[in-house]
Amino acid sequence: MSNADVVLLDLVEFVPEKDKPSAREGLGDVVRQLREGGAEVFAQVDSELLYADLHACVCPELTGIVIAHLESVAQIEEADALLGQLEDERGILHGTLEIVASLETAEANQAASQIASASSRISGLTLGRAELVMDLRPEPSGEIHLMQYLMQRLITVAGSAGVTPYGAWWRAPDRGLLATPENTGQAALRGRAIGFKGSFCVLDNQVEPMNQGFTPTAKEVDEAQNLLEEYRAAVSAGAASIRRGDRIFDAGASLQAQVVINRASACAVHNKSKADAKAGRPVPAP
């Protein structure tokens, strides 16, 4: 299996309607097998088929769900209540299972702020396959009409709600599903640059470039550490900023440098925990 941090079991996009009942059978066993490999496991469920999908996937090894085709706060509240019921029935600590809301429609994006704060279970937001659901006309540049706005708005809403924005900045000729490893890496780098914290992908050969794109490089970390040390020394000497060439770095720049360092550290800790879990070694509690 690829070195994915999270495995997303899809019950929505790639399962024909007639095959959904059979796809749900034994889903809990699949979740348990994948969890043993060291990855967290989510299930993508349909907002209109919550009861059947959640009954099929909820088990102690599941991390959470991604709700596709979401449009309203009421659907989040329904999912929250049903997850709570299933947690109680299946011996899972109440409130453990997470929700990532997929804002694929105009209605969902309009209600993004309310959806993001509708449940304490919500840990992330994503646009999902918004470009397929919404009327987003192709532009001559190869970009998709409104997508830049929707990405930036989602990142802002997620920041305000204190949850994680998931996505990448895909460009023509691909929209992510069959992107080459090189294009996937570039999409991840662009996504990280505007504020996304991670993204979904479909193919095995997309996982590594996706991981690399969202992980600060050693060079970025070194530059951030040098900047932070220089800035702190200047502050101690009574200055409010430092100048490097034609740029001025102030308190805001120091905070950005610290974010890079913290993210690199978190990635390293996460990778070690994943390797330990895969090798069967004890993993410290967070």
C-alpha cells in the first residue's frame, strides 16, 4: 500500500448505485485492516444515504467521515446525532469520530461558515468535486471559473472556525483524479502556498508527491530558523524589524517562519508515529 497518511474509503463517487449495498458489506473489516497498516481511515459517505453508510463504516478503528453532497447545517446535525448513537452502541468514546464537510454545491459554499461551526466533530473542510457539481465554466487560461475564489474563501472560513482546510490547486490539463506525479506535486505546492494543509488524491503514484508538496523542505526550515534567530536578536537589541536585501521582516514574518518550523516538526512526529504503528511498535498518546 502507498505511504498515505489517511485512507479514504469512498462510498459515493466511484461506486455505482446498484453496487452500494454490496460495497457496504464487510466495510468495518476493511477499516480495521487498513488501520493496522498505520494510516488513519475515513469513509466518504453520501449526505442522502447517511443511515446506511454510517451503519456500515462506524467502528472503533475509524477516524471519521467525509460527507459528500452536503448542503445544509441540518445534514451536519443529523450526521452528528447518528454518529453519537453509533458510538454509544459500538463502544466508542462519545464524540471521537470526526467530520470533514465537503462543500461541493453553491448552497454548501453559501452556508460554509454555519456548516463549519455546526458540530464540534467537524475537523476539516474541503471543496470536494465542486467543479463537477457547480456551474463553473472553463476559462481560456485553463483555470476553472470561480475556483480560486472558492479555495481562498474556504481557507478563510476554515481558519475562522479553527478547522483544517483540505485541497490542492489543480490546473489544466488535469483536475486531480488522473494527474501525473509531477502535476500532483505542483498542485500540492500551490495549495500549501495559499493555505491548504493537505489534500486528497486517487492514484498510488500521487501520494508521495502530495506528501512532499505539503511538507516544508529542509531548505525552507533552515531559512525559517535563520530568519527567526536574526529577528529575535534584533528585537533583543531594541529593533522592531530586520532588513534583508529589498525586504523588511517584522513580527508577522517571524510568525510565518515559526509556522514553517512547527509544521515540519509535526510532519516528522507524524511520520514516526505512522512508521511505529506499521511496525507494531507502541505509539505514544497525543
